[in-house]
Amino acid sequence: MSETKTTTVEVRLPSRMGYEKVAMGTASAMAKLLGFPPERIEDLKTAIAEACINAIEHGNRLNEKLSVGVVFSAGPHELEVKVIDDGKGMKKQPEKPDIDRKMLGEEDPRGMGMFLIQALVDEAEWVAGTDGNSSYVRLVIRLDNDS
């Protein structure tokens, strides 16, 4: 019987733009250790950067007294990442962006992060905080994905 072992690494980031790069570097190093191909590592780095920026900007509202937690859990064939902030989470899913309208300047160019994240990873789940608990986004990227 084979044993499935999970390795966990935790990083705490200040709620300051630019520190998402620390999470990107950690994600890259872990994905390399797991044997992910370079293009999947780039997908993961981009998704994590977006999730961290959302946590800093929207969850913690750029409050430098708060931090963003990033928990990496590596299994034999996947990497799960939770990006945790002190916000309450989203009240509702944002509407799907209209890329053409954004390109024409008819729609705010911002607001693509969640859709970009969903396109880059195998699973993305947004969990709202309850009873004073933090909210988080959970991302999963699998080694055997052929995308």
C-alpha cells in the first residue's frame, strides 16, 4: 500500500502591493519540486499573483496592519494553495466580463482576476468568512493536466 504524503509550506505576506511576488516564488519552487512543466508553473504563478493581489486590495483593503496567509499543500500529483485574508469574502460572484467591451473601453478594464484564475488552474473556490473567520480562495493545480 503506497503512502500519500502531503508537504505543507506557509507564507505570511504584508498587505502591500509587490509582496505577491514572494508567493509566486514559493509556488514556483514547490511546483518545480513536484515536476510541473514550465508552462503550468507560469499558470500557477499568475493565478497566485492575482489571488494575492485580490486579498491585499479587496480582502484586507490595503491595511498594512493585516497580513495575507498563503498555504501551499503539495501532494504526489497536485498542489493546493489557499490565499487567506481578513475580509468577509464576496457577497456575490461578479458578472462574466465581456472582453470585447473591455477592449473598446466600454467596460472597466479591471475585474478580470477571478476569471483569469479560473482559466489557469484546475480548481478555484472562493470561501467567505463566517463568524469572524477569514475568507480564502482555494486553488488546485494538478500535475497530470494536459492543458
